[in-house]
Amino acid sequence: MKFTAAKTYEAWSLIARAQSPLVVVGRGVRIANAMEELSAFLKQAKLPVATTYLGKDCTCGSLGIIGIKGNKEANEKLFSSDVVLVLGASLPVAQIGYDPKKFFDRKVIIVNIETPNKLCKPTLFIQADVREFFYEFGQILRVPQFEP
């Protein structure tokens, strides 16, 4: 299923209005061969980033790894964020904890080629290769008259 520019714009609007946003990078970024696009996206969007355990080699300069194999700083930021943009991750229990309702109390945007697991209740799901999402998001950020 192809995503629409409207969904990408909705994601951007949620992120732009956030008080404390966070980007979570998963292994799907590497699978999509979108490492350069991720780097450009993070530089352009200027958002804090954490990774999943399997996505830990996708970016440098992150707060660390989220989940049970993660570190305190990344997990604290994850649960204090009001909007979380998840790129290429399926969010198993090992990443979000045993109380998914607590995790999904915030706005969660998931961009992934696979549909979310049954525990996931995202605010917005964009079923797409993350490389396509980066391209679409970059197009939105290049147009200065767009305001969230």
C-alpha cells in the first residue's frame, strides 16, 4: 500500500506542534538502505533521536537504545515525549514495555513497511518504505509556506 502526501503532512504537523518530540530509528532504515536519507532527515528536522536495539548502528549521535536492552537516557526521553516518530521498527514488548497502553498515551507515528503488531495502537500509521517517507517529508520541509 502506498502512503499519501496527506499522511506525511499530518505526521509533520504532529511533530511540528510537539513540545517534546523524539525519533526512534529501527532496523527498517538499514533494510531500506536509507542511511544517507536518515542522516539528511535528522539534520534537516533537528529532532532528538534514539534507536531500537537492532537499529543501533543506523545513526550516530543518538540518545541511545530504547527498551529492555536500552539505556536510561533514551528510555526516559521515550516516555517523556509527547510525539514519537518511529521509523522502520515494529515496537515489540521488549521496546515499549509490558504496558502498551502507557506507551500509546502519547501520539505515536509509525512508518514501516510491515503493519504494526496487535499491541500497537499508533495515532498515525504510514505503511511505506522509510526511504519513500524521507523523500516525501523532505519535499514538505522544502516548501517554506507550509505551516503545521
